[in-house]
Amino acid sequence: MIFSFLLTSLMAWFTPTPTPVNPTACQAKLMVRKGIGTIPRGFTFLKGYPVDGKNGKKKRVEYSYILSRNSKYLITLSTQSNKSEGLKITILNARKKAIATSYVDGKYYDGIQYTCQKTGLYYIRFTYDTKKTKSYCSGGVLSFRR
């Protein structure tokens, strides 16, 4: 009886508990790496942005970057399906006023080019449209050309 109790206690002590693994976890950094490989000739990679929408719980992801006057910037999206439907990029100035977007006339584009008019702080906002997408994992890539 005591032996059985000790054996059960030891087994409970040393039995590993399974760690829950979410097989659908967002691999946003992988999407960034994928996007870096699609930068057009003539543009130089600056920064990668993981865009994890937390399975629809986070509809907006925002980053900041200092852009330089007279430089042309390209921000592109990289998704698992290679479609940007339901995800838009918005560039905002320091006062958070939208100055460019990848959503034009009801259509989502997978990139946006912007020629900076004034050196300063800008925001890059990635917004998921929950009515248009069920994929909340992507990557953004910022590159430039002088």
C-alpha cells in the first residue's frame, strides 16, 4: 500500500505535462523574410515589420520611422497567400494625418510608394479589414531609393 502510494507520487512528480502548442501561431518574421526577397532592383532594404493581428483581436499595428526628404520609399506587404486583400498600409505624418494609403478606390494593393517631401518622423500603419480577410499574419518591408 505504501509502495503503491510512493510509486504514484513519484510518477505524478516526474510525469511531464504536455505544453500546449498553437499550430496556427503567426509566423510574421517569416513573412518579413519572404518580403525582403521581393524588393525590386534599385531599392535598398531598410526595415522589416512583423504584422501579427493576433487572430483578428488586433486590427491595427503601427510603427514609426524617420524618413528623409527627396528619398523614394517603398513599403510592401508579404502574406502567406501573396494577396493583400483586407490589409492596407497607411503612411501618416508626425501629427498622425494620413498622407498615403495602399487602399484606393475600393481596391487593396500590396505596396505603396511615397516620395518624402520633408525629413521627419512618420508612422506606418497596417490595418486589417475583418470583413475582407481571415488571415491576420503578414510582414511589411520598408525599402528606399534616392
